Amino acid sequence: MDTVSMGKAGLQGWRARVADAVADPVAKRSGLTGDQVRAVLGAAFFVLSVVYVVQTVRELRRG
């Protein structure tokens, strides 16, 4: 599985619709392909999810 596929794998539901809506306009302005933009967005959503889970676990530990 290549990096682009891995980034796009996290795009489901509303996140996929957001990525599809912005990928081509951003690609035209940035010189990236639409798939590369979707991969970056997928990775960003993944990182945000991990941060949220880590913060939640820390709060639960504090009690």
C-alpha cells in the first residue's frame, strides 16, 4: 500500500466529502495531484483523531 492510499484510507463519511470538495481546487493551485491533497487531508484527520484520543485518555487518568 503506497502513501497516497494510506492517507486516503482514513477519509470516510463527511471527511471524504470535504476532501473531495477541496482536493481539485487545492491541487490546481499547489502543483500537487488531487490524490496527494486527499492523502494529506487524510493524514491530518488521522493526526487530529489521535491527539483527541490521547487527550481524552489523559483526562480520564487524572480522574
